[in-house]
Amino acid sequence: MELVKLKLKNFLSYKSLEYDFVNKPLLVQGSNLTDDEQGSNGSGKSGLQTGIEFCITASNSRGVRDNELVSYGEKEALASLVVFCKVRNEEIQIDWTIKIKGSNKLEITKRVGGGNWEEVSFSNVNDGKKWIVNWFGISKEDLFNYFLINKSRFKSFFESSNKEKVELINRFSDASIIEGLENVDTTELESNFRKSEDEIIKAETRIELKNEELQNEISRDLGVEFEKMVEGIDDDIDKYCIKIDSIEKTNDSHKVEINSIRLKNEDSKNDILENQDKLSLLESKIDENGKGKVKLNEELIVAQASVDSFKGISNKDSIDILEQNISDTKSDIKSSELKNVGIRDSAKKVQKIINEIDVKLGGEIICPSCSYGFVLNSDLTIDELKEKLASSKDLISKYKEQYESEENVQKVLIGELDGFGVEIQKLRKEENDSLEGKKVFIKLLDKASSNLYDYEILERGLVREKSDLKNLIEDISLDIDRRIESIKTIEGKIKNNTEDIGTFNARIIELEGNKATLEPLSNKSDITTLKKELSALDGLKTSIALDKISISDEIYRLNQWKANFKQFRLHLANQSLNVMEYHTNRYLKDMKSDLIVNFDGYKTLANGSIKDEITCKIVRGVERTFSSFSGGEKGRLLFASILANRYMINSTHKYGGLDFLSVDEVFEGVDAIGLKGLIKSARDLEIAVMIITHVSDENVSDDILLIEKINGISNIKSK
């Protein structure tokens, strides 16, 4: 599988990037022109690998949230990767949309043999991730350890634990498959062997119990047992008869209770009817009392009106009010007259405008050529003058209506003025009238008020009595409803009891039938059955014993087979270890290194057990440990190991693996000369290789991919 094209948009510091992969090693360097003091740091070198990581694994080595990969100030980022598999002749494109808010979006398309692109369907994003992993056929762990390598999580083969080394070698050699074969069958057979032993013990126990049962059956007194059976049936019949008698008594008691409740309900219904009659009588009294109140209220209104008509000997306050009204009305008349003066003046001005327009329109000139009409000494057209004339006439009409309206107001005010004068004369006449009439009406008013109070007292009493009667009727009705529910409950109990009686009678009939059909007991058939069961148990015991012998033979054979497989496992594992050792040393030689690696592993000890321990020996004249070497020497050893492990993974991959390698800042201690050797070794692979480094020496390689960051935006600038 080969990486074809990478596209990034608003991804980290990349505003817009398109990169076509080339099958050769590139030294990825950086230049941060945004922050002068940073040098290559922060230039975006690692962003290329991060984009590839996210497209394939939906994760990143930076340890940040997905939305932190989106460029500052943007709402979303795009990351796209095209990959080609030569073996399958298939090409896929992975398109990720990473959002600041909300869920990420994944689209996958593929084509076969250069044909049309077709969308890959999946139910959700997680299923899409699984599809990508399955298509590559390389685990996420292997991708990060041997293809997309970052110093933050890289752990070399030399520094791995023995467990990690053993797991890696076993995976390359497929020894794990053999381990599964050598363990499962033996365990199952041993379990079956133990089960056979347990089954034999169980069979012997059952044989012993059956023998005891047979002896007991032979020594039984069948006559006594028959008499006991008859007595037992009679006892059961007596018990059911007692239960039936008890239930019938209970039902009789329930029926008496129901009759008592029904009598109480009849009494309650009579009480309701009696109280309803009382309620009707009360309502009639309340109605009559209401009619009396209405009549008295009418008398009271008349008396109050009569009293109100005699306000006293002096009407000075009323006369003062009327005189003030006269003064205010005169002022209103004067104000209205002034308004009319203003309306007349405004109307005169508008009429002047109308006259001027009429004069101008009278001097209209018609062009003999185009028939266009116009007037002299006017800024307005004829149509505009006509429109202004019409609006002025409308305004004159409005002024006329306003003038007439004000005249009508004046007439009304003059009428009110005359009315106020008449009222004053009446009031002054009233001052001379006698006060005797007022005294008479006051007496009538007092009497009517007293009688009305008596009616109200009576009405309140009648209303309270009515409310009490309604509450009493409601309470009686509730009691009746509760008693009806009680009757239903008791009737349900009677029904259930009656059903029980029927069941018990049926059982009695059944027991009587069973008693009539009883015959003297015989256990000859039981004895015969027990003898047959004993014979079958003896046969079962013999069969289990034979199976036990067969299982024991199989366990012995498989143990012999297991010992042979252990030797085969040693052979496969050591073969993979030798292949890894060979390729590691080959790559070291290509880098002009005098270091030699020896991998020592699986051995059979004197006691026959296998020693699963892998040691890495590095030789330069004498044997030394990995940690004792310089940074440059460690870098060569690491790179050789990475290439060897990558070779092992790809060689066992059904589609040839992934022809790509990216190493980010793993070789920090390697100088320019060392990097040059790494590049040369990688060049022999003839695959796309990216070695991301801080080293800026141009003599290291002719193939440099320079990442330049200007104003916060990174772009590729090839040298």
C-alpha cells in the first residue's frame, strides 16, 4: 500500500495544503518566520505526520482534543488522504471534517482498477473507523511504533520489556497459534477424565441406593399400606366436608349482613325524601322573603329619592356651582369664536392660493408640435398645479366643516348657558318651599330600612338552614353509596365461597371415585422395574469406565504431541528472531556502522522447560548495553531496528504492508553525518520516507522538504 496524496485545510497551521508523496526519503526541515527566536520549532513540520495520523487512525500523537486541530478562528478543518493498494488494484480516499462544535464527519470513497469512485457505506463514524483499520490490516499500535513514529510515544525494541519483545516475535512467527493448539485440547480432556471419575462414583452411589430401594420394596407389608390408603382418603373427604360447612355458615352470615345493609339504605332513602321536602319548603320561604325584599327596596329607593330632593333650606353651594358653570361656558363660547376667526383667516389664505392657481391655469400654453401644456412664471407643471388646486379645495372644505362645527358648539354652549340660568331660578324657588315634606319622607325611609334589615336577618337564617339540609342529604347519599360498595364486596366473597364449595364437592366426588376403584396392592412390577434400573446402572458404570480408559490414552498421546509442538515453536520463534537480527545488521551496515546486533532468545533448559527471554547484545569489539552508546550510535541502532521491524510486519501482511515511514524527532542525538547515513539507508527501500528533524544542514541530503511558516501559516517550500 502506498500513500498518494495528502490534503489539509485549516488544519493546525496549514491554511491550504496539497502534497503528492514521492517514493524516496525526504529530510523534513522547518523555518518559523513568524516567531524569529523559534528557529524550526513551531514551523509545522510535525503537522504533516499529524494529518496522516488523523486520516488513518482518527487520533493524534499530540494528545489534544480533535477540535484543537482546527486552525485558530476557523469553524472546521479538512483532512484528506488518498491511498493505493497495488495487490488489490484498489484506491481509497479518506475525507475527515473536524468541527469546533459538534461531531466530526467521515466520508470514504474507493475505486478499483482506475474506475469510477464509489462511496463506502457505514452506519456511523465508529464503523467507518473500523472499516479503515480493516482495510489497512495494520493495528493502530503497529502504525505508531513502526510507520508513524513520534518521540512522545515511541519505545524501541532495545528498550522494550521482555514480555513486549516475546509478544512481537511470537506475532511475527505465528507461535501464538501453536500455543493455542497445545493448551486447549489437553485441558478439556483432563476435565473429561475427572468428570468420568465423578460419574463412576455417582453411578456406584446410585447402584447402592437402588439396591436399598429394591430390598425395601421386597419387605413391604402391602395389606397395611392398603388400609392406610383408604383411611387417608376418608380423612381427606372429612376435611373437605368440614370446610364446606364452614363456608356455608360464612355465606349465611354474609347474607344476613347484606339484608341489614339494604334495610339501612331504605331508611336513608326515606330520610333523603323527608329532607328534600323540607328543602323545597325552605326554598319557597326564601323566594317569598326575596320578593318582600324587592318590594321594600323599591319603597326605599322612592323614599331616598324624596329625601334627596329635600337637601335643605339653602341651595347656595349648588347655585355657586351653576354660576361657575355659566362663567366657564362663556369662556368656552369666546374660545370657540376665536377659533372661528383663525379658521376664517386660514381659509382666506388658501382661497388666495386657489385664485392664483386658477389665473395660472387660465394662461396655459399648448405646444403645437407635441401638444404638451405648460404655464409661464411657474416652477410647477400643469399636473402639479392641478393637484395642488385639488388639495387646496379639499382644505377649504375642511375649514368650512371646522367653522360650522365650531358654530354648532357655540349654539350648544349658549343653550347650556340658558339652562344654567333656569336651574338657578329653580334652586332659589326651592329655598322658599316648606321643609315638612322632607321630614315625612325621612320617617318613611327609616321605617323601610328597618323592615329591610328584618328581611335580611330572616334570609340569612333560611340560607344557612338550606345549606345544612343540602349537606345532610349529601352525607346520607354518600353513606348509601358506601353501603352499596360493601354489598358488592360481600357478594363477591359469597361468589368466591360458592365456587370453593363447588371445587370441594368435586374433589369429594373424585376422592369417593378413587376409593371405589382401590384394589389390593401389588409391587411385582415395581420390583421388576428396580431390577431393570440396577442392570442399566451396572452397564452405565462399565461404559463410563471404558470412556475413562480411552480419555487417559488420549491425554497421554496429546502430551507427547504437545512436547513436539514446543520444539516447533522454538524453531519458528528463533527463525523470526534470526530474520530480525539479519535485517537489523544489514541496515546498520548500509549506514556504515561497525556495530553488530545479536538477538539471543528461546532455549530449552536442562529440565525440559522453555526459557522465554530475549536479550539484545550489541557488539563493537566487546559486548555493550544499548544505554552505553552515544546519541548518534543510538539513532543508527533505533533506525535499523525500526526498518527491520517494519520489514517483518510488511513481510507477513497479506497485501504487502504499508510502503511508508515517518519519523518525528526520534533521532535527536544524531548529527548531520549520522543523518546522512540514515537517509542513504532509507533510499535503498525505494518507498516514501519522511525524517522530521531540527538539523538544518543542507549537506545531509539533496531531497529536503522545507516547511516555512509566515504570518502564522505553514506551507511547503521545496529546496
